[in-house]
Amino acid sequence: MKKQLLAMAVAATFAAPAMAQQVTVSGTLDISPVSQTKTKIDTETRSASDTTTGGSWATSLINFQATEDLGGGLKATAFVNQVVNATTGEFTARDRWIEISGGMGAVKAGRFSPALEAGYTAYAVAGTTNSAGSSDSSAYDLLVGSLGYTNAFTRSTSTTTTTANRTTLDAAFDIAAKDAGRQQGIIQFVSPSFSGLKATVEMIANSLDSDVTTRAGEAETKQSALRLDYAAGPLSVSAAHGKRSVKREAAGASSSFLAANGAQDNATTVYTTSGTGVILAGTQAVLERKVESSIFWLGASYKVGDATVLYSYATRKDEMSADNAASIVQADVKVQTIGVRMPIGAFTVTASAYNGEDDRAAASGDEVDLKGHQLGVTYNLSKRTYAYGVMGMNKTVSATAGSNTKREQTNFGLVHTF
């Protein structure tokens, strides 16, 4: 009897923490049987038609979340999810983070959408970020740094395509350096709400220095942001400011030449010719490239009856410098969006439009005008399944050849959540 009581006591000791932890699995699946895209770059027009594609309204993914009561009013939350590839069904890594929360606020670390993106898209997006239109190019594109470029970037556009559509000022490094959206290495603090007001502060500080002496191979990423959110009744207002700086150093490429004495060294030296021989010309130069970005946005939403009206204004400036030369302005964007979301029975109608300009070439009098709109409707078939239809357009107008673009897209599909 005593042994049984002892066994029950030991089992209860180990069962208590397990009972305090909750694990949930959820997800979203988006299938679009009809997808039509038409892109015009100056005089060239391209059309595409796809069936049974995915991600036209929502992102298909599977989520795993675990919460645990730490006692003393504290709670731990662990989260990881994977994107489901619409074509192959394969999983791709997305978010992974751990958060400790309590009465003093919440501390979160890992890979997720930072405060700049998670807040701004709530106001700039009246419909979906996954189709052409205002919510594609004024929300997500602004944060990843591709707003205003040829054939605006979307979540389904490959890096290779994006690179090909950039201006000659942009290298592959610059594209990655400007991306202030979802990324790893974020440390974030969210304050508790004080009379409807709360603050979010976050930072990224990653560096690598593989050779302190020559500085070759050094890489550094810094990002910080402050966001303030206020909510009272039907009104919600938010504002955020963030900065991002990415620097990379790498040794210049050398050629495989023979020195005058017949020695060969293509790893640490640069050679020049002198007459018929080849002589040493010194050590390799260190190539440095740095991109600095500054982003600000203000958003507001207001409920009028069942409808919600949304407004946002945002600015972004990107500057690139190479080898200590003067900085080049790669983007100087100002954009505003207005939208409305209206439930009508089982239907929800969304409409939004944006306009703005990119003054990155203002010195030559060649500003880029940015315009777009989106109209969407969803119909709830149940609490977890809905059908959708969405159509949108993005447009850039400039005096520069290749910068006049128009992208139209129409999608119909089904979404199921679980």
C-alpha cells in the first residue's frame, strides 16, 4: 500500500508540469483554382494563367505552439511554423520564437515579423498581401524595400526575378540588405497597456569578423524600431520608426598570375605586368558595401457601424555607399493608402487604393509615381472555410525606360483553417 502511495506521489510530481503545458496545432491552406496575371513593362506585355496554385489570399502554413504556466503570473510561449509549398507540398521554415510574458509586459526572441511590418500591414492592408493591388505594394513591398521597382515584388516572386527587375544600382547584396520584414535575431519587448497605450521596442545586432587584421569578411546587421499603439473604442492609431544598417566587407578578387620569380599566389596578392614579366603590386583591396534604411509610418483605423475605415502614411529612404565613396540614394518613397472593410452577412468586402512617389532620381527630374488599387470579397462557407475573389493593379510611371510598369492580377480560391 505504501509503495502504491509513493508511486502515485511521484507520478503526480511529474504530471503537474505536463498538465500546466498546452500544445496546439493549427494551420491554413489556400488553394486558388483560377489565377490570372498580366504584366506590362513599357511596350512589352506578359500574361500568365495558373490553376490550383496557392497563396493568392492567405499563406498556406502549419503552426505548432506550446504555452506553459511558469507561476508568479509568468507564462512561456514557444512557437514554430512551416510554409506549405503550393506546388510540391514541401515545408519551408518560417517563424520560430520564444516569449516570456507577464504583468510587466512580454519579451520575445527569435525569427518573426518585426514591429515595423506587423503593425503597418494592419493599417495598409484592407484585403490581402498575396495578390496584386494596394496591399501588395504599399504594405509588404515597402518593408522589404522593393516598392517602386519594376514588376513589384510579391511573396511568390523568386529572388532571381526580383534581381533581374532591379535598377543597375542594386546588387544582390542590396536587395537582402533592405529587407526589414520577417527575419531572425530579433529581440522584442512589448509593454503592458496603459489606458489603451502600449509600446513595442526591438533590436537586431548581429556581427561577424572572421579576420580582424584585414577586416576582410566582416559582416554586420543592425536594426532597431519603436512602435506606439493606442486603442480606444472604435479608434486605433499606431506610429513607428525604424532604422536598418547592413555592412559587408570582402577581399577583392585576384587573378592567378605568375610572379617574376615563377611563384603563383592568387589568394593574398594582386599582380600587374611590367614589360614581359609579372611583378607584385601589393595586397588585395578590401571591398566594402553598406546599405542604410530609415522607415516611418503612421496608421489609423475607425469603425463606423459594421465597416472599418483604414488609413496609412509611410516614408522610406535607402542609401548605399561602397568603398567609402559618397552615399547613393536608392529609394526615397512616400506613400499613403486608404481602405475599407465591410461585412455584409456571410460576405466581407474589402477595397483599398494607394498613391505615392519615389524621389530617388529627383536630381534628374525623374520621380517615379506609384499607384494601385485592390478589390476583394470573401464568403464564409463555415467558421473555418471561405471562398474568395480578388483583383488588383500596381502601376509605376517614370520618364526612365523600363520603369513604366503595370501589373494586374485576378484570383479566385478557397481557404480552410484548422
